[in-house]
Amino acid sequence: MEKTEHVLFSPDKSFGLTCLDEYEIVDSADEIRAFVCVRNEISALPFLLTYYRDLGVTRFFFIDDHSDDGTRETLLAQADIHVFTPSNSFGDSNFGNDWLNLLLNRYGIGYWTLVVDADELLVYPHCEKIKLNDLCSYLDREGGTALFAFLLDMYPNSDISNAVCVPGKPFYEICDFFDAHYVVKKGRDIFSHNGKLFPSDRVVGGPRLRKFYSWQKNSGIFARVLLKFIITLSGKAYFWKGNKPHYSPALIKAPLVKWHGGCERLSGHIVAEAKPGRALTVSGALLHFKFFADFHNKAQREVSRGEHFGGGQEYRRYLSHIRKHRDVSFMYEGSRKYVNSGSVLAERLIKTTDALDQLAHNL
């Protein structure tokens, strides 16, 4: 048993994370440890914590980016949660990844670690029966060190202004639909300066592509070359402060990783593994609940803050669309209702194996 350090400093001393709680950490190899960056997520926290506790997370490490809505106080009142506050800004921390790497290297080595945002729920085949400890044991037996997943954007069956996040209510009862049409594009193995990058595949599709980046769906060679030229040119136009052309957000993610020395989260989506495990067939998805009723207000705040990638260029695109179309609905002929992990598995958006199916049958 150990006590959390009062202040953790980055290796180059450029920033620190101050621990705000006094709870001790039990050194247990069976723990599943979750690491989360948050800012003003008071409405989402009750169900987020319930969901991941039920899934098998036994200890949480939250980095609170100066919340002022009661998020910090709520977290500090719970004994399985450790709360840290950073000395630098979100933008100056590689969008939170420097913070996460510091905590992961201090409290995650040797553990299966889960990294999610407050609007993300991890699902995988049979997750209603197979909890994280059993899944991670299965991954260990298969020689895997990370689980592939992608962001599956969820939305309501009406205008998103009706999708109010009620504290404690399951997110998937508020936004209960998803797109059935996504394409996984196999990537080649890529090596960074200190290990293999995971995941290397790309996932294309979803409501954000349909609604906000529809012109990017053109897959012709000429269209792709022209798009790349325009995006590169606009990126160099520093005087251009508005809604610049840019690629739709990356959907791949490695939420569940067996952390070891040499691992590094390069971005919110990519991990460099010094000792990569065997590629696995089983995969998952992160149900992504960006489109609650406060979506418009959040987009406005993030554009004003300018702390996200490209000065909040993704949120500028959303606001540009919303100004022209005040009623935002994502429903279309490819929308599917979410009931449980089987709903996503039926659309072949996540993958299982015979061994995992058998494990679920035996539980």
C-alpha cells in the first residue's frame, strides 16, 4: 500500500500534476486502472462511474483541468478515485497526453489500463457478461497487449436539443442510435522511434462524416490529392482564423492497454508499444456521446478556449454547420438502435472469437 505523491513532475520538469486527495493506493496486480481527463463533466460523472465500476474498473485516476461546476468536489468525495490538477494548459500538454503518460508511467506499469474520455463507454463482445478482469485474462492468454476500438458516435432519434444528459441516466437511453456504415481500412505496421504504433488501421464513416465532412467521402484519386493540397495550403495560412478545411476527426483508439515501460500515448488515438503483443481478432468500440443537448454550447466554449487541436478547428466546423442548420438530427436509413453490445456485433462493427463466445457461455 502506498500513498499518492503530492506532486508528480514531468521528466523535463516542464509541468507538474498535484494530487488533491489523501487516499492510499493498494498495490494489487488484479486491479483495472482507469485514467481520465475531465473538465466540467458534472452531469456525466454519475453514470460514467457506475458504468465503469460495473464493468470492473477498481481504481480511477482523474486529471481535472480546472473544473468549476462541482466535478472536482464530486470526484474527491469517492475513495476509489485519485484526483490530480495540472500546472500547465490542455493545449500545452499535447492535448492531455503528457498528463496521461506521466500518470500511466507512475501508476499504470504492470496493469491493464483504461484511458477514456467522460463521454466514452467501452463496449466489446459480451461485455454484459464478460467483465474487464475476465477480458484482460483472455487477452493475456492470447498474447495481446492492447484492444483495438473505434469511436462509435451515438445520437438520439430526434433533434439533439432533446438529448439532455440527466445525471445517473444511462447515456445509451438518451442517445440510442448509431450508424451501421463504417469501413475499416487496413494499415501497414508502422514503427516509431521507440516502438510499434497501435492501432495502424483507420476507420471511416459515421454521422460526423455524413453531416459535417460530406465532401470528404469522395474517394477518387484526384479528389484525395486536391483535398490534401487544400488542407496543407490552408494550414500554412496563419492569417486564416475561421473554419479552415481539415480532415474529419480520427475514429481509432486504443482504450485498453497492458502498460509497461516504454509505452507512450502519442495522441488521444495512438499508442507506441515498445513490446507489442500479438495482433488480436477481438475488438471493441467506444460509444461516443458527443451529441447531447449541450453540444452547441460546448462547441462555442471550446472555440473560445482554443485549447484543442488546430485551435479548436473541429468545433469551428460544427458551429459553422449549426449556424446554417439549427435543427440537427443524424437519423438516416442506416441508423440502428443500440440495445446492448450484441447490437454492434450484429452490424460487424466489433469482432469476437469462438473462444470469447465460449467464455461468455460459461459465465
